[in-house]
Amino acid sequence: MVLKMKENYDVAIVGAGTAGTYLAWLLGKQNHSVLLIDKDAKEKVGNRLDIIHFETDRVQKAGIPPFKPGDPDCIEIRDHSKVVTPDLSTEITTQAFQTIVRLSPFLQKMYKELEKEGVLLKFKSTFKELIFENDKIVGIKAEIDGKLTDIRARLVVDASGTSGIIRTGLPKDYGVETFKLGPNDVMYVLLQYIRWKNPEKPHPTKDTSHIYYLLWFGPSHTEDSAILGIGQPGSYENARLAREDFLNKVDLPPYEIYKEEKGFTPYRRPPYSLVSDGFLCIGDAAAITYPFSGHGVTATWMLDMIAAEVINDALNTEGYIN
Ligand SMILES: Cc1cc2nc3c(=O)[nH]c(=O)nc-3n(C[C@H](O)[C@H](O)[C@H](O)COP(=O)(O)OP(=O)(O)OC[C@H]3O[C@@H](n4cnc5c(N)ncnc54)[C@H](O)[C@@H]3O)c2cc1C
């Protein structure tokens, strides 16, 4: 089905990461007309992280097509992990249901699901500014297919990630806080994809957390590899120093680093309100992450499910922002 661009939508969502994509899917299934735009090319969205972990129970609640280990977007589904005490003396096995996902193939799979639900996706399309009428948001101006275009929407959703490009530019009295994320509002995360040189020798099992150091050995591509991750507030340098401190204390067997990634994830309270007239913010744009793990994906999905119900009621109410 080839969908054509219209001038009016029920919902315009800015940002086709995990937050915007999931909400678009829910609203598309409810037969609302939805436009989802992203400034990046389709194949580039989600490339900033390779492997990402989702909480399996929340994936199931979210109702998305199930993950199958061996598919391009799913490495494995795990049921336990280990936590090490601060003095490094004791390992405790905990029940932890995690789905180990490859982010980019997952998003590409979801884009196909969105198209089936009639959602219009526009990539290389950038939000520019809000359109107001009588002091209320009634749409967005965006550069779409290289052209500055006015799009009217009954609801505009900011799912633009840590920049919160729409939320942070709202009028101060619009009802949603406009703070930007500063260095002490985020966790700077360094990831090293490592391969044990002698995998037969004892080494930290994958999915072992040193919570005291905010450091973990996460599952990676293969059995003989792991992701050595660390997060610290303030700066990447803080994270690097904390990792150095940890590595000076433990005696790890030799390994090689075959890939590195870094990024930051919100680590502060979300705005007191995520909604205002014709506006909603979700995902990193709304600083929604689980407090201990810093995981953001399913944290937002659980809120998206509630939001989709409320949006459905509002859009089916005569007179709601037309
Ligand atoms: C190193 C690291 C590891 C992590 N690991 C995990 C994990 O294992 N599990 C987990 O749940 N979470 C993890 N997180 C957090 C998780 O990645 C985020 O919470 C989640 O990806 C946020 O999704 P989002 O859709 O809100 O934002 P994003 O994925 O950032 O998507 C926002 C999109 O908006 C687009 N955009 C921005 N501005 C504009 C504009 N002006 N116009 C149009 N489009 C625009 C961007 O191109 C982008 O594609 C990790 C974070 C980091 C940094």
C-alpha cells in the first residue's frame, strides 16, 4: 500500500525511535491517521546502539510481535542474571527476564508493522517549529521531502529523544516543563564489546552486574563475547575513570575489544506533566527511564499504552482540538 502525504492528521509524531514507533503502532491499530517523521534516513535510525536489552514481561504486555531467538532482531531471551557484592566476594543469581535485541533490525521490522496499520512514515524529515492557533498547538512545520510543509494535527507528540526538541521549546506557560538535560541529568554510558581470548578460562558470566560500580557484563553477539558497560553522571571521563578503578581491582582474563559505543541516557525525574493542549512528550524527550537500570524502552511503552487509551478517547470526542 502506498500512502500519500495529507495536510491533516489526527496525530503527528516527531521521532521514529522506540518511543515514537510504538505509540504510532498503537494509534494506527486504533485507526487514527498518524504521521511519523524522523530526521534520519530509514536505515540509519537506531544505528547508534547495536544490542539493547528489553524487559521480557513488558515486551509481552506491550503486545508487539513476539521476538524469536535467531531472528535478525533477537539474540536471545534470558531468565536470570548475576549481581556481585561491592567487595567482589559474592555473586548472587537473580531472576531477570531479559530479551536481548538488535535495535536497528527491530525498528526496521516495526516500520513494516506500522505500514500495515496505515501509519505514514517520513524519513529525512525534520521538525522545524510548532503551529499555534488561539495559543493552542494545532500542528507542526517540518521539512518533508526537502520542502517546508505545514501539517495540521489534533495531537503533536515529541518523541525526539534526549534533545526534546519540541518540549524544550514550548512556551513557558504551556503546562509542560521545558528543562534541557544537563550533564548531571544524564548517565554517560561507555560500552566495550569484548571477546575473551581464552573463553575456556573462568571469566565473568554474561549478564553480571556490579551495581556498586554501575558496571556490567552484558550479553553480546556470541557465547565468547560480552558487553562491558559502565554508566556515570557528569561526563564520559567520569565513566572512563570509574571503569579504570574497577579494572584495577579485579583480575580479568585477557580479552580484546572489537567494538565501542557510547551515549547518554536521562537520569532525572520526568516533567511533572507530559501533556498539555494538543501536546504529549514521551521517551527520552520526557526523561522516562527506569531509575536503577537506566533502561528507557519498555518504561515508555508502558506509559504509551495508557496514553493510547486516553488519546483514543480524546480523538473520538467531538470538538477536541480540530
Ligand atoms: C549506551 C546506552 C545503552 C542503553 N541501553 C538500554 C537498554 O539496554 N535497554 C533500554 O531499555 N534502554 C537502554 N538505553 C536507553 C534507550 O536507548 C533510550 O531510552 C531509548 O532508545 C529512547 O528512545 P526514544 O525513541 O525516546 O529516543 P531515540 O531513540 O533517541 O529516538 C529519537 C528520534 O528522534 C529523531 N529526531 C530528533 N530530532 C528530530 C527532529 N528535529 N525532527 C525529526 N526527528 C528528530 C532522531 O533522529 C531519533 O531517531 C540505553 C541508552 C544508552 C545511551
